[in-house]
Amino acid sequence: MTFVNATLLAGAAMVALPIILHLIMRRKPRYFEFPALRLVQQRHETNQRRLRLRHLLLLALRAAAICLLAFALSRPSVQFGSGVGSREAPVAAVLVFDASPRMQYRQGNQTRLEAAREMALWLLGQLPAESQVAVLDSRGGPGAFHADMATARQRIERLETTPAARSLTETVEDAAQLLKQSELDRKEIYVFTDQCRAAWPSAAAARMQSRLADLRDVGIYLIDVGIEQPTNTFLGLPRLSAQVMSTNGSLVAYTEVGLISPGAAVETRAVELYLLDDQRQLRRAGVETVELKPGETRQVEFRVGSLPIGVQQGVIRVLGQDGLPADDERYFTVSVQKPWTILLAAPAPADEYAYFVRNALAPDTARLRGQSRFVCNVLDQRRLVDHNLQSYSSVWLLDPAPLDPVAWKNLADFVAEGRGVGIFLGRNVGRVDAFAGTAALELLPGRPSLQARRPNGDFYFAPRDYEHPVLAVFRPVAGSVPWQAFPVFRFWQFEALAANTTVILEGNDGSPLLFERPLGAGRVLTLATPLSDRPDAKAWNLLPVGVIDNAAPFVML
């Protein structure tokens, strides 16, 4: 089919106009809401919200179930502290007891140790079944958990005090170490103590805390069995003038007596010294009376002479009743021997060189009364080659001149047998090569090298401490010795000190002056300046007399 004017055919689209008019002219429906339908719609919306909430809860429950299942399959565990968990669960308990003599303090007819024992036995009855129990005390020794409660009870009933008690800090450390061996979750330490400060040294407290930090959730319980207001009279440790003394000397024993009391009244106490005689009976050898104020200590001194040869034992007692008898007595032992025989060897004239030393060791007054602790024999050093040394306890070389190698060898053998040699070098050394031989260097601390000079008098002994037995006599008066009043003007210096040489005493500028060297069973002391110079212009030092005319430090040294 063909059309003449096809473009006019598009006019047929105008047919859409009546259609559009028809649609526009149609009447639209009107909506009316009936009350009954409104109620149905509200109920529908409420049900929809409730159903949605139920779906959300069901989703949460399903997710929680899956999480709980995974959590359970992972087998979690929780460690509770000692204060948490079942009180019926078994416990690993270590009972620590202070076993020092202080625990013998008696009040109400019961000692502190008995009170601790009573409380510990009650505690055993409160522990859950199947508990592990160990009992430690300050005596030390290996610790272990007991097989059963009955064994632990017997151990507690047999507890005793000991004079050699360790600190409680050490014992608690042992308890902490023992708890590491237990597999029980609950771990506890019970400490029975009188709360005395001496049982808890501050120096060891930090170490104990670090040890306890390694254990998690350990309960520590402190059971105080002490007395709030104790009353006690006590004695300090005795100090003796010498542990070994001669029959001609006198034993001087010192101690302190003190009073602890809640009151303020002054009390009088008698302190007695007893010695054990040949029949093993105590014989009173001295008594002192002191008046004491609470919190005060007083020193008492006993002097006893004419002791027989042998080992002598004694006791110092304070009289009177108190709660703690353990510190009312102090025991001591002293060895009494014949007077020591000392050989003073020096160049000629030997008596002049030995004058100061002999009078310091054996004063004429004491020697004439037969009370000298030492017998001093003076010898020309040239006779050391063939002189018998077996009867002497020690040999002193006072400002020696060069010696024959045989004499050095005799002295070395003498020292090796357990005796002593003192060498006090001075101007007579001469050429240092004479003291550099093999035999001499076996005794000397090293090879003498140079003479050090301090002509201004500002150089003197300056001990760093008084721990060595040679200087221990100065310990009670350490702060009052006027060393600067005893200047040293010259002294020898040594080079290449022997490996086993110890410097005992130095000068105030650090220069070594007194040396000790062991040889066999004996020892050699070498002083780098002499003890024999008279106080004149040529003197190497003023040790014998000082500048204050006081020879006490020289005699003590």
C-alpha cells in the first residue's frame, strides 16, 4: 500500500486527545476509614512489632549459643585469690615459727612459744581435709610438707627455741620456696612471732618481698603472740680483753646490762661473774651493782687475775626475776697460757734498739711483780744464724741490718711451723739489694725500693677500719686515737708485692705502711718504718712517744 502524502498520516495520532480527556474527566474514588477497620490495622501493626522483636531475640540467642559453645570447647580456667573460692578447698599451708630465745618470755604461766604452739594446733583443726601442711622454724634446715595432719601436729608439739635462730625473713623465704612445690590452688603462710624488730632486719626485707612476688595469690597471715608491755632485765654479749691470755695477765670482761619496763622507776640490779673451777663448780669471782632506768643500758666491768693455765669457762649473771631468763646469763671462754716468750733481735747495741718495744710489752713494774704477759729476750741479730728459736712464740727484727741468708732461712722455717715474725725496717737497711735476695723475699711483702720522706710531720697512720686482729684493740676508741700526734717522717716503699700480701694499715695519703704475709702455718708482719728510734732529729718517726708525750697508742699497737 502506498500513500500520496504519508506525512499527513501522522495526524492520526490526534486520536489520543479524546482518550486523555476521558481519563481526566473520570470521577476519582473517595476513601473512607471505618472504625472497625482502624482497630484491625492497629492490632496488625502491634503484632508486627512483637514478631520483629521475637525474631531479634531468637537471633541473639542463637549467636550466644554458638559463642558459649566455642567458649566451652576452649576449656577456660580462672585462678581466684586466697580470699576467693571455696573455703572447703584444700590448702597448702606453711606454718613459720620464731624459735629465738625471746619466745621463752613467760606471762601468765605460758611462754610465747607455748602460746604460738597452742594457736597453731587450733589452726590445724580448722584447715580443710586433704590440705598440705609444712612446719618451719628459725632454726633453719630443709623443709617439706608432712605426710598427714598427725605428723604436723607432732612437729609443732616438739618445737623448741634455739640460741642460733635465723631471721624470720629468711624463714619466710624458705616457706615461699616450699609453696612452689605444691600444685594446690590455695597457698597460705602463717607466721607465729612476738613481733620483735630484731626478727625482721630491714636489710633483708626487700629480698623477701621479691621472693614473695614470684608467688601469685599467696595469703600471708601474721599471728602476734608478743606482749604489749614486757618487763625484762637483760645482759649484752660479753667482751673480753683477750681470748688468749697469759697467767701473769688479768682478764677484763665487759658487758652491758639494760632494763625494759613500762614504768619509770629506777631499779637496782646485781651482776655477778662466776668461773668454773677444777671440780666443775661455779665460783663467784666478782659482783657489781648497777641502778637502771627503763630504756637505759649501763656497762659493767669485771677484772680477774691469777687464772690457772688451761681453758677457763665463766658466766655473767644478772640477779632478779623477770619474764625472760634466756638473756639473764652470758657465757664466755678464755685460754690461759704461760707468758709468751718473744725474741727481740736488732743490730748492736741491741738493748738500745729494743728499749721502747721491751718496755711496752713487759714494763719493769709488771716484770718485777711477775705480772708481765710477755718475756722479752734481746739478741744481737748476727746470732740468728745459729740461735735456737724453738722456745719463742715470735721473733721481732728491730731496724735490722742485712742478714745472712741462713738467718732468713731459719726465720722462714720458724714461721712455717705456725709462729710469727715481725720486721720493722729503718735506716739500717742500707742497700736495698741486701733485702732483695730469695731468702729475704720469702718473708718480706716485696722488694724494698725507695725511702719516702715526709719531713713536715703531716704524715701519720690512718686506719681505714679496725677489723684486722692487729688493730682490733683500737676499735672501742677508734674515734679518739690522736694518730696525727705520732708523725712518720720516713718509710720504705715496696715494689712487686707478693700475691698473698695484704695491706693492714696505710698512711693518711694512702701509702701502705703495715703488711701481712702468710707463710706455711704462720704469718709475717712488716712495718715500713721502725719502732726503735729515739725522738731526735734523725728519727724516722715519733711513734714511741708522740708529740704529746702519750705512749698509749704505741703500747696498744
